[in-house]
Amino acid sequence: MSYLNDNQEGSVHLLMGNEAIVRGALEAGMRVAAGYPGTPSSEIIEAFSKVARERNIYAEWSTNEKVALEVSAAASFAGLRTMCVMKQNGVNVASDFLLHLASSGTRGGMVLVACDDPGALSSVNEGESRIFARLVEVPLLEPGDLQEAKDITKWAFELSEELRNLVMVRSVTRMSHASGNVTYGKLPNTEALADFKCDGPMFDPDRGPMISMIVGAADLQHGPQQEKIRKAARLFEECPFNTYRGPEKPELLIITSSACNLYSREAVRLLGAEDRVGILKLATTWPLPPKLIMKNLARTDKVLIVEEVLPVLEEQVKILAAEMAAEIGPTRFFGKNAGNIPSVGELNPDIVIEALSSILDIPYTNVSDSFDDAARELARKAAPNRGLTFCPGCPHRASLWSIHNALELDGRKGFVCGDIGCYVFGTLPSGFSTVKTLHSMGSGTGIASGFAKLGQFGMDQPVISLCGDSTFFHAAMPALANAVHQKSPLTMVILDNNGTAMTGFQPHPGSPNNVLGEEMPAVDIEAICRAMGALVEIQDPFDIEETQEAFHRLIEHDEGAKVLILRQACALSPERRHTKNFEVEIDEEICLGENCGCNRLCTRIFGCPGIVWDKEKGVSRIDELICVGCGVCADICPAGAIKKKEVA
Amino acid sequence: MKTSALQRDPYNVIITGVGGQGNVMASRILGSMLVSKGYFVTIGETFGPSQRGGSVMSHLRISGESSWSPQIPAHRADLIASLEPAEAVRVMAQYGNPDVHILCNTRPIYPVPVIRGEEEYPSVEDIKISLKSLASHTFFIDATEEAQKLGNTIFANIILLGAIYGTHLLPLEREDFVEAISQRFRQDQIEINLTAFDRGCELLAR
């Protein structure tokens, strides 16, 4: 039995934030969960799948976030409690349906969990999902610690049913991927029966059709939707998760939410400022409860807002403060706008300490300057940068190697439009700086489709796009259809590594299994591309020669869209993880080292972590602990010094 | 409350290493061991976008009072346990202080710029000398070599856990480890992990 399914009320477990969210949903009797993988949100659907049978849950990895939200909404319309999970970027993808869903409202409790990544630790941007709650007018909750990640999630389902609309719960990396003590509540023992009641009149919330809006009838639907938000604000006045700790009349009031609550508490304690600073930690960050805000603003005239990414909380509090100025008097605000809190990047206790220390003029030191200097100097000498690169034996390194070399050989200044996956490293030297555009999922092929139509304006560079197998289904298919239909002569390279690898091998529509491990029909990428009308070739990227030849054939073919599927499982995939195809070694007699015509092609350019430059001997060698035995390096060494022997 | 058994409250541990060394697993097991003893544990994980080869760091806050920030404030670590020497140095610069205890595996994993020949990786002996000059207590173990003797380098993380236990800096008992791994590993993996744990503890006693 999973520890997530422990039925003992009051038991304490060490849970990751994402697991705490799952436990909250289980305690709320959630039945259907859907999502698309993305750091830091991916563990949620995976955890549901582990308890799915025991708790009669349906969980799926959907094709993309918009589909996930639709799948989840169907459960709500049928009266079930349901959760939809995605990273911040996914909310952008789902946002079209999100707007309409917020308008139609929901039935069974529906919670959208959006996990933001302040500082873009595992993302290509530092997006902000809280804005969406305001944009589509649904309530927003933010847990302020790991216990609340569970408790607030559970409450979110009740709130959703009371308001009859979707409720957003926003987490951040430091909440989703942090772990801490969580005290369990009861697991419900309820039956679930799905029934979509749709035989009632229009706008009947219980039995009517679920419709976003009748054309030209904004007042009929938008008005009641806004009344739900006003009701949420009234309910939030009494929300027990909005807490104040500090003196009755502090010199400075911190208003904060989410992980920033924990940084603020730590900062106040380390400065010994508990008697000067109060902390209002808000769990209900949209809409803000005005009376609660007024009561707290009235405590002092100095307020510091501590939050990450955009000044969402700051702006909302300022609006209320302006409206209340006649009652509470003028307030001086500190935060992102005033420059006390950085406008980009994630926060930590030290950033809050610095802000407080300067506002309140409290000196703070942690170590002596001489220690700090010595430790930094040592790090400068002895802690070389790790850099960003592909794993040893990664098929993407081999694929990008072939694409890069083939484009160089072709000589027409061809370039690659990249996409989202581990292959974003194609923008860096570790991917031979092959990728020249990089935006959102599926955009590589859309952009390439446009570039490849610029021939009439004199552009004759070969145009290549990249995408992974999961990304193909997620968002690249419409772009390929466009390219085929518009006769756009791009070459789309699909790096098919057999799963959503970057986030941990979640299945996608091309996989033979679903998240529950059940056998499923695998949708065939090759057949789709052919059916769309593209010219398709398939190669194993570990076969460098064949791959480069196929690539040349395709880029020279200038009639319409072409697809090259490079198929090789991820080096960390379950099927490759513990198997070595080759024993690889370097013949020191043959290795020319720096005298090689290539000037250390293997270590300097190819850069697989399994090959190390031995400076003293002046030769390369294989690090047998790192090498996974893909054997690709044996084919790139011009001197033939790298030997591979097939493992029996 | 359990505060008395901790040298400080919160007591701050950083487990660091390189992606693929089992850093996160080690921090979760250590955290579970302490939660079962009644402590509040908060863990923050920092890892970059690459699954292999990047710096990885887990911050553990152990307290008898409450949860804490999942990020330890600068220079406030009490124990730095590292699966890789250069990572110990990196963490020392940001979170170290003169009173910190350092427990370090001596097997380097070379960063890509070093592999490329663009940057230097100093000798492990030099790293040892420098860390000794900065920290009050240092322990160096060859966890990777010991793990290889057990058949797989991945056991280095469990050997490191055994060594953490062996420092007696934390209120841990061997039984806590047995309980924690029983919840996480298959039955046939328990014995080898227990052997690794004991080996780590012995390495420190030497």
C-alpha cells in the first residue's frame, strides 16, 4: 500500500509538496485526474496512478494541457470531483478552454493545479499563472507550507462546489519539490457515480446544458460568473488559511504567500525582528478579501510585499489600499516596484533579509569577510562549472551531431528551429549550437513552416525543425499539417526517444501503455506524417553515416514538407538504463590527442561526459563509470582510436 | 519536543552531488528517518534541467519546533555531505561557515568544461587540504570505490547515509534506516542497502 493511501487519521508522513496536493485530493474524494507532464508538476499524476486502483480513480496523461483540462471538465460536468495538473506554460496552452470553462462553470468540484517555476530552474521562461485567475475570473489559492498544500487542496474542492466554478491552486517549484511533515486527515468512503444531467433548460445550473456563452448575451452568463467571484471574496474574509503572526502594531507589515511565506518567517527570525515585523500570509490571493486586507493595512503605514515573478499580489493590495486610503491613511509600499525585491528570479531567505535589513536598518552578518573570501576563492579554483549537456549515451547528441555536420557540409547556411525538450541544449555548444530559434512547444515546426515559404523573397537556406515524440502529439501536428498543405519545403526531424523523457518517461499517445500501465493502442507517428502527405524517412541516430545520408537526401528534396524520424530510446529509459551495447575503449597508441587533425574532436567538440581528456598523457580515455556503451564515439574518431566491442 | 537532541534548531544539512548519484533518494531517506523520530523536517531540492551531470543539492532543515524554509540561508549549513569533491567546495562557498562539518566522497565526476579541456579540476588532495583549512571538522571517504565493491556505484549514496549516521551529529538509530528503506525498496534490495549503510558507518569509524 502506498503511504499516500494510509487511512490512519493523524498519522504524519514526509511528503513532497506534489504528494501533499495528491493526498488533499484523495481526502476530498477526487475521482478523475488529467494532466500533461512538466517540471515541477509531473509527480502529481504519477502519484494518482499509484493509488488509482485502491481508490477507484481514473488518471491520465493527456495529449496536451488543453485536452487535459477538457477531460477533467467532463468529469466535473458529470458530477465528479476532478483535478487537472500542469506547469505554468501548460496554462498558456489550456487558456482558451480555461476562459470558456470559467464562463460555463462547473458541477463536481474542479481544481486546476498550476505549478510555476520562478527563476526558470527547469523551464525556458519564468511565466506567471496567477494572472490567469484574474483574466478568466476564477478564485486562486496558494498554499503557504507543505501541510497547507494538502489542506488547501482539499478545501479547494469544497469551494469549487460552493461557487460552482473552477478553483485554481498555484504551487511553485519550492513548494512542489520541497518535502515536509504532513499530518493526514480522513479518507472518505464514498461511492462515485458519473451522470451528466443535461435535460434541463438553458442556465439551469443543475440540469441545463454546459455552455460557455450564448452569442451576444454577456449579461446572462458573465454577470453571474462575476457574482461567483464576489462571493469568493466574501468567503475568503473568514478563510482560516489567511494568517497573521506578529505584534498587534508592527513597524512593518509583510504581505506574502506561497514559499515566500517561509522565506519571510526565516528572515524575520534571523534578524531578530519578531517584535517589529508582522507577517500577513495570504492563501486566497485572488480575489483578495478587502476587509481582511484593510484590518491588516491599518496596523502600520509601512508594507513590504514579498512575492515571486510578477507583482500580482503587490498590485492588488495597492488597488485596495487606494480605495481604503480615506479610512486607513497613506501607506508606504516596499516590494518589486520600489526595488526592494528583485523583479526576476526566485527568492530565498537572504533576499528577504537584505530587503528587511535595509528598510529597518538592521545590520546582518553571517560569516566573516575573510572566511567568505577564502571559501569563494577556493570555489573559483576547485569547483569548475558543470555546464549543461546531454547525458552520456543520449541519442540527441548523436542526432544533433549529424544534423550539424550535414548542414555544414551542405554549405547553404541551413539552420534549425528548435522546440521544447532535452534537445533545447541544441542551442548550446553541447548541442553544437545547431538550434537557432527556440520558443514554445510545437513552435519550431510552425516557425520553420513560415521560414521555408520565404523563397519568393530570396531566402534559400535549408530550414529544419526539431521536435520530440511527445511534443509531436502535444502541439507539432497542426504545424506539420500547415507545412504540408502550404507546400513549405521544411525538413522536420522528430527525435523519437520513446516517451516524454525529460520529465521522467510519461507515456504519450504514441506509447503502448498508459500511466496506469495498461496496454493501449499506440498512435503511429510515421503513419500520421505519411497520411498528412509528408515524405518520411526513419533512421537510428546512432548510425551516424546512414542518418547523415538520409538527412542530405531530404534537405535536397525541395518539394514540400519532409520528415526524418530519428528513433532511439533515451539513455535513461527503462529499456536502455541497465544495458550496455558496447564496451568502448581508446587505443592510446592510435589516439593523436592535440596533434589530431581534429584537435581533440571527441572531448573538445563531441563532448560526451563518458570521454575524458587526460592532459598528462595527452590522450583521451573512457570513464568507465560514466560511459553507457552507445558506441557512437567510435564512429566519430577520425583516427579510429576509439574501439567498440559488442557486448554479448 | 525533540529539540534537546539537536545541536542547533533548526539543524541544517546539505546533501550534494551530481545528477544521477542518488542525491534526492538519500535526502528523502534521511528525512523519513527523522520524521519517524518526531522531528519536523523540511527538504528543498535544487537540480537543473539536465537529468545527468548537473550540480544537485538537497537542503534538510531538522527542527523540534516547526517547518522551515526549503532553502537554507547563506552560510548557515551545519553539515555538508557531498557525493562529489568539487560539489562540496561549491556548497561550502555559499552555505559554509567555520563551524561546519564536511563529509565528502573523494571520487570526482568531471564537469563537461573539464572534459573539454577548458577548465581545470584540481587534485583531490588539494581540495582536501583547502576544505580542512576552512571547516572545523572534515571526513573524507571513498564511497564510490566501496560501492563498486558492492557491485554498483549507485550504492555510494547509501554509503554516504551510513557515514552521516556514523558522525553521530544527528539523533539517528540504525533501526530508523531499516524502517525507512523497508518502505521504499523491494524486499530483495533491503540486505544490500543495509550492507552499504553499515559500510559507510564503518568507513567513518576507521
